[in-house]
Amino acid sequence: MKPSKLLIALFLLLALGLPWLVSGEGYSIRVLTLLMLFAAMAQAWNIVGGLANQISLGHAAFFGLGAYTSTILLIRFGLSPWLGVFAGMAVAACAGALLSLPTMRLKGHYFALATLAFCEVLRAIANSWSSLTGGPVGISVPFVPNAGIGLMQFNSGRPSYYIMLAAVVFITWVYWRISTSKLGYELRAVKANVDSAEVIGIDTARTKMLAATISAGLMGACGVLYAQFNFFFDPDSIFSLVGISVRVALICIIGGIGTVAGPIIGAFFLLPLEEIFNATLSNKGAGVSQLAYGLILMGIILIEPRGLQALFQKFMNRGRS
Amino acid sequence: MPLLQAILDGLMLGGVYAVISIGLTLVFGVISIVNFAQAQFLMVGMYVAYFAWHFLGLDPIFGSVISFIVVFLLGYGVQHLLIRRVLKAPEVAQIFLTVGLLIVLENLALILVGSEFKSVQTWSQNESLEFAGLIISMPYAIAFLASGVAGVMVWWLLAKTWWGRTVRATAQDPMAAKLMGIDPEKIYRMSFGLGVALTAFGGAVILPYLTVSPSVGEQFGVLMFTVVVLGGLGNVLGAVVGGLAVGVIQSLSGLFLPLQLQNMVLFIVFILTLAFRPEGLLRNKS
């Protein structure tokens, strides 16, 4: 299904205009920026999770690798984050390729377990290798007043928002290109039946590895953008299972795994909802909004694991008959 | 001698790992679900034992029985209300339902009991056994023994009783089992309950030498999965061998690595097993 040009234009118009409806600083623009970032991350996850149906529970690993790479390069060598994006992408892509060597033949639960464990180990390393990463207390991006565009630091919230928007557009474009290319069809063949895919001459290992590498690299780039946006992170928050890995997958599930619009729909649904929970429930004590988050996840799985788009279609069909 | 001592320590740890992992492997073997929330049931078991000690003055070794019963009922309900609904769903639904359960259990604990670390005081904590120059601290020895007893009982239940036969039949072929008059739904509920209850039991018996907090499950998650993958997912005997092996590996790596990096050694073992022996070290399914 080719997304209609009208819908794309409407989305872009809305996305470009949104930051001007709210104040340039403060809470609202921050939420919108994170919304775009998570849509981009979910789209990167979608390349492996959606096209090849390899469910990763460890994408925070690549996100964190990107963030640490650019931040350490910036602190140690003064490398501009604009170049850091490419460095972070390269490191994360290498990690993705390396991890896929032992995991590319794994399916379903086994793949999910292996990716989860990989991320846990990176978290342990980041926590214990204090001389490089700053250890459990975290690491800060040095803030230079009026540094401007060269260091990707801004006085207003809007430029960051547009950077994230550009990431969404770029990663969605990559996803779209892959899904309509030879690689995309090969990935779908792998998803449908690995053995048959082998028989018709697809190098399934190479195909999966390529997708995993691209997905990891894009995730790494998102990590760099997050580090520059948030100015601070620690191992437990950046390599977080629930906060990053599960969340990006959940966004895809809500919107519809393996659809080009899924991650964007999911992000527009989940992040505002989370903010409402945080605003109304956080005074009820630690854990309440997280509990609600877990309940949403289980609810969506039980009601319609194919997400909102499928739910909408079901609803429309019922109305027609 | 330090080497021998480390191996002995590892075996003591490994006995407990075996029991908590039997629960995980049992759930997979019978219901074909990988329960990502398994380690959170361990946390629940630890809390039940902690409160049994706190309010009733029960030693965790007896509290573990209460943990077992409470978590069995909890698991029975979870299977009936939640897991049952995704048995035929795509894998992604199965994975994320139990991940959701993980988040819910951890945060429920956080809301109900708070984030502070809690621990018990028992008579055994300052005692130890000495044998030919080797030392075993008493809480470890007790936990090991209790795990051994629980392990033997599970083996007896599965291998020697009529109920065990119905479980094995259901695990092999639910359809055929149904034709023989077995209700697979019932077996699934009992097996999930038994699986998580065993893990909770293991959590209770290690309480004397650990502290409990809502996030304690996180340090056991990767560990348990390493154990069951080593032994072969669904293989109960494999979980015992895997548990002992992981205990010894952890203890030996502790000789030359900082505590946080012991997980890395486990991960390498885990990945290598998945890559080269995905069916586990023991080939035969029991």
C-alpha cells in the first residue's frame, strides 16, 4: 500500500507547524521533541521487528552506544555532535552487525532473549567502566552558553524539535525504501518462512544481518540526538529495558508492526498518554505511572496485538456490515 | 585451595539457580511460553517470605512454603486470566504480554512496599560449616539443601505420579492429551502455578543472604535465562545441570573479575550456547 500523498502532506504540515502552537521553551515543546525522537527510534526498530519479524528487546543497546560515542568524543576531543552522529551511527552499526553474527539464526523468543541479554551486559559495562563512561552517576554533555549550531546546542526548544522531525522523516524514508526494495521482499520472505526463502535462493543470514545493521546504526544516531537534547544520561536510563527497548517496540505494536505509518501513529498515541499519566498519577507515588504503562501494554496485546490501525479497520468493517 | 573453595561456593549458589530455573523451564516446556516476568515472581516470593518473617517471626526456610503457596495461586490466576489468551497468538504478543506483566509486578511491589532494601536476621547468618579446610556459610548450605529437596520433589511429581504423566503428555501433544481425557487448560494452569511457585520458593530460601527490593528480579533475569538455555529450554534435568554450571562459572569469574562484570561472562556463555548449541548442552529431552 502506497501512503497517499495527501496524508503525507498533511502530516508534514502538522509536524512543521506544531512547535509554533506552543511556547519555544518549557514542557510542551520538550514532549513534542521526545515524541518525534521516539517515532524515529520506533521506525528504526520497525526495520528489524516489522519487516523481518525479529523481535528485539535490546534496541536500547544501540541507542546507548550512540549516545556514549558522541558524548565521549565531544568531551575528550571536542568533536562536533554533527560528526558525532556519524560516529555514533558507525559504532552502533558495528555492534548490530557483531551481535547478528551469533543471533541471526535465532527465532522468536530466542532472538528476544539474546538481544535483551546483550543490552543488560552493555549496561553492566557502562556502570563499571567509570573512567570512560562516568559510571553509575552518568555523563553530561558540556553546556557552552551561546555555543549555537556548531555544537548542536540551542537557546530555544524548536531547533531540537526540527532535528528530531528530520530524523523521523529520514528513517521513515529509509524504511520505505527498504520495504519496497529487493531487500524488503527478501525480508518478508524470511518472515514468512525461512526455509522456503533459502530454497528460492535468498541468503537469509546476509539479509537479516544487513537489516539488523541498518536498524542498529539508525538507532545509534537517535542516541546521539537524545544526548544532545537531554544533556545528561546514565547507564540505567539509556540502556533501560522498559524505558527504551520495550517502549520503542510498544510504539510499533500500538501503531501496527511492519506498517510505514505505525511508529508515527504509535508515538502520537503513547507519548501524550504517558505525559497525562505522569501529570495526573506521579503525585500518587513512585511506580503508579509505570504501572499504568504496563497495564496499557498488556491491554493492547489482549485486545488487538496488531495495533490501532487493525482495530480501526475492524471497527469500520463492523459499521459497514 | 581458593579454586576448590570457589567451585564449592559456586555449587552452593548453583543449586538454588537450578530450582528457580526449573520453574522457568517447566513453564516453557509445558505451555511453550517464555515467561519474561519469571524473575519478578522470584521477587514476590522473597517479599512473602520477608513479611512472614517480619510479622509472624517465621524463618525464611518455613516462609518459603508460604511463598510457594501464595505464588502458586497467583500464577494459577495469571495463567487463567492472561497467558491463556495469547497461547495461539503471534510470538510478539506472547513476548510482550509477559514483559507487561514484568512491569506491572515490579511497580505494584514498588507502590505497595516502597523502594527500600529489606533483609531478614536469622540464627544461621553467622554460622558456617568447615570441612577439610573448606568453608560453607550456613545460609548457603541451607538454601542448597532446601533446593535439593524441592528439586527431588518436582522430579518425583513429574516422573512418578499420574499427574506428572498427564503434564508430560500435554507438553508432548496437547491435542492427543485432550483425546485421552486430559484437560490441557487445567494442566496449563497447574504448570504455570507450579513453575512460578518453584521460582518463588527459591527466592525465599536465598533471602537470608540477600536483600530484597522491587527491582531484585533484574539481577536474576539474565541469569535464569542463561541457565535454561544452557540446559535446553524445557528440559528440567538440563536446568539442574545448567544451574550448577552457572553457579560455578559465576563463582570462578568472581576470582578475577569485578562483581558487575560477572554478568558479562554469563552473557558470553549464553550467546555462545545460543549460537552453537541452541538445543542446550544435554540433547535428550526429559
